[in-house]
Amino acid sequence: MRTLLTGGAGYIGSHTAIAMIEAGHEVAVVDNYYNSSPEAIRRVEQITGKKIALYEADSADKDRMREILAKERPDCIIHFAGLKAVGESVAKPVEYYRNNIDTTLTLLECMKELGLTNFVFSSSATVYGEDNIPPFTETMPKGACTNPYGWTKWMQEQILRDAAFASEKEDSKLSVVLLRYFNPVGAHESGLIGEDPQGIPNNLMPYISQVAVRRRDHLTVFGDDYDTPDGTCRRDYIHVMDLAEGHVAAAEYAVNNKGTEVFNLGTGNPYSVLDMVKAFSNACGHPVKYEIGPRRAGDVQDSWANADKAKEVLGWEAKRGIDEICRDAWNWQSHNPNGYDK
Ligand code: NAD
Ligand code: WQD
């Protein structure tokens, strides 16, 4: 299968490129490097020994995307490109709505013009909102999101669903797979690629990694007064290579089906913030320093997946646990303390 990954130089896209190639598929990547570096793709080529067609382009640019898609004619588009920082989305909502929604609309328009039909979308567990109680199942109603980033995912899911429904009456029937990721963490086992956030990390695992490598003094744990066994919030941390392999299964499903299908990509196992600190301390061989701070606005207490549907329909399930997650995150961070910036 020929695949085209928008945002393919980013964290999840670069790992997915490896999994796709290892499964025998071809990969082309489009990225504007807003939050990434072409170095990530160079390393994917090093790991896989395969050449990747790499296009520097904005996925919202219709002329460029029409040209690239006409040349590549992918069997499946996997749409990772998007802005993803929750806090920044509150400060810059218009930029988030513009970039995230425009990229999806542009791709849908180009696909229609070119008769391309299969689409996999990077959605998020954030669409379950605050009112559903975990474990989250795909049949639960989407909830109210707590930030503009979450709403962009919520809206893109709706746009894609509507487009697939309308296409049922057309010659080119769309196949849309919406993947709701839980908390992607870890890195490729080689230590050559991994998460490389710019500035101070917003997310737990990159923050812990930077404390472990002594780039930051300590982690602040956002609240220890939640109604959980150790008082800290619980999440479903999924190894990025498990997530990547989930995309292979999803793309293969997309090319063989029509309509819209939604899958959680999670492990089904919740871990607390302090569980992750402990597991990382074991992996790196010294204690990760932390202090307890106040709760972070907008955090939900608990979020984890019911991952049964992906197992039953896609034949996919996460195989790696938190020890592998921390081992691989540490391997990446300790060999690349400044990320791709040498
Ligand atoms: P990332 O920032 O590492 O990757 C996104 C990539 O898209 C970057 O390389 C960026 O340069 C590129 N990009 C952004 N706008 C673009 C545009 N208009 N045209 C071309 N390229 C553009 O983020 P990631 O963690 O790899 O996330 C990938 C996708 O998964 C995103 O859509 C994100 O919202 C979604 N997601 C991520 C998480 C997570 O915790 N990492 C969780 C749920 C969903
Ligand atoms: C995990 C836990 C924090 C940092 C976010 C987005 C979500 C999705 C994944 C894209 C929480 C605690 C964190 C720190 C801490 N992204 N924490 N100290 O908030 O579950 O999900 O990323 O779709 O939409 O909201 O992930 O890694 O930020 O936090 O104590 O310095 O770690 O309170 O309990 P989150 P996270």
C-alpha cells in the first residue's frame, strides 16, 4: 500500500513511518516543520534503510497538496498534521481552528478531485470530555471539550464523518478511520527518534525525561488530592511504537472498508503520575526529583481506554508496558539530551 503521512516528521508520524515500512508499505511525508525537523525523517531512513519521499509543504495549501497527492496517489492518507499544545490553544484559538480544520478541509477537497478515498485521522481521547466515566468506549457520546485544541479534534471528527456519509451516494465512497489516542509516550527502541518538544514541555513524560537528564531541576506533580489510590491523576500511557502499529492496522482496515469507524488506541491500563515517576526512576537508575504542586486547570482526574474494539476489529493491541516505555524514553533522551538539536 502507498501511504501519505501529513505531519509525518512529527513525533507520532515519524514512528508510524517506521511501522508502515516494516509492514511492507510505502511512505511519503508532507510536513511544514512547524513543530519538527527533517532530521527525524533522515533517521527513519537510517533505521529502515528505505528512502522516503519528503515534501516540505503546508497541508492546508490546496495547490501544493493537489500537486503532491496527484503525484503520489496514496492508497491511504494518514493525517497527523496539526497544532497540539493545549495551553497554547487557549491563548491562540483562531490559529488552532484555522490550521487544524483547514488542513482537513483541504485534504478532503483534494481527495474528492483526485478520486482518493481512504483516510485515517489522528483524533484524541480528549473528545470524551469531562462527563464520561472511564474506561471510555467508542459508543459513548462525545463530551464537551475543555479547550480549543480538543474542540478542533471534535469538529474534525464531525467533518470527516459528514463527508464520508455524503460520499455514500457518490462514485468515490470515502473510508474514514478516526483514531482516538490516549497518552502517547516512549520512543523507538533504537533511541534514534523520539519526542522533541520545543521549550518547556507541557506533557508529563518529556518533562520527567528532561529532569532525569538534568536539563530541568524537578518535576512538579499537579495535585495529590484526587480521589485515586495515591492522590495523583491516572492516564492510559501508550508506547508510541504500539500506537504506530495501530496505524498500520487502521490503514489496512481503511482500504478494505467504507464509511466511518472509530477506534480507541490505548492499553486499557491506568497509571498515576507517581507510578510513572517511579518507573522512570527505575529505568534511568536514579530518583527523578519531584515536588507536589497545585492541580493544573483543565485536568481530568482519570482517563483510560476500553481497548476491546481495536483488538476485535483491527486485531491490534498494545504489547509494551510502562517499563518498556520508560526504558525507551530514557534511551532516546540520554543519547539526545537536546533532541534533534545537536
Ligand atoms: P507533532 O507536533 O510532533 O507532529 C505534528 C506534525 O504536523 C509536526 O511535524 C508539524 O510540523 C506538522 N504540522 C502542523 N501543521 C502543519 C501543516 N499545516 N502542514 C504541514 N505540517 C504541519 O505532534 P504529534 O504528537 O506527533 O501529534 C500528531 C497528531 O496526533 C496531531 O494531530 C495531534 O493533535 C494528535 N494527537 C497527539 C497526541 C499526543 O499526546 N502527542 C494525543 C492525541 C492526538
Ligand atoms: C499527564 C498527567 C498531569 C505535567 C494531554 C492532552 C490530550 C492529549 C495528550 C493530544 C496529568 C500530570 C503533567 C507535569 C504533572 N494530547 N502532569 N506535571 O493532560 O493527560 O493529555 O496530552 O491530544 O489532549 O490534554 O497529558 O502528559 O500533560 O499529563 O503532574 O509537569 O501528568 O496533571 O495528570 P494529558 P499530560
